[in-house]
Amino acid sequence: MAIEGRESIEIDAPIDAVYAVAADVEHLPRWQHDITAVEVIERDADGQQVLVDTATDAKVRTLRSRLRFSYTPPTEVRWRQESGDVKELDGTWTFEDLGDGRTRATYWMRVDLGRVLSLVIRGPIVGVLRGQLVDSMPAKLKADVEG
């Protein structure tokens, strides 16, 4: 079973400032409170976090993932799971400069839970997990950037 979604929000901040918060993977737990741990395994020549181990509180259990990140400053941050508790995990932040110091942030994520987790995570829990992993992300980014 897959959980997938896309959500956008307008943020009262310049694109560079919004991108900087989303691209600072090491400090995601500061504003993505469901991420309980981040360990940077590898950085690129510019110091960006490219291979990261994460732990996410999925309510019924902690999900661990090793994620590979790529960056296109200041318009995109992408990630793909290399290994972990779910079958597949892919995501993207994209940013659009709206002018006047405003940015549109769009979050997309797809998580394939795989057969075993799909037996545990079902029914109303799927909606809760989608809200946690997808729907709430742009508002969380906005609150951190604007706060």
C-alpha cells in the first residue's frame, strides 16, 4: 500500500531563506517533530547532507530510513530511500519565487509501506500517517521559516 500526496503553501520569506531551512536536513527535527533522529552519513564537497539515516515516529512504530538527498538551489530538494523499514520512499520540495519576498513551497512524497507494514498500518491510521508525512509538511515549514 502506498501513501502519496502533494501540498503547497505560500510563505512570507524569500526563496533563499525557505530553501535554506528545507535543505538543512540535519536539523529537520527542529520543525518536523515526528522525525526523532537524523544522522548524517555522507556530505558532498559543499558540505550538504547527501546520505542521511532518519528515524520517524509513525505512531504505531518508529520507521528507519537511509535517504539519499540531491539539491538544486534554491528551487528543489529531492530524496530517495536507499534502505529502510518501508519498501520505497521518495520526496521533493520545490520552491517558486512569487516576488515581494514570498515563496510558494510544494511538498510531494510517496511512501510504499510494503506488505508487512501494510498489515499493521491500515484503516484510519493510514489517514493519520498521510497527514503526518504529507499534508502537514508545508505548514510546518511555513511556521519555522516565518517564526
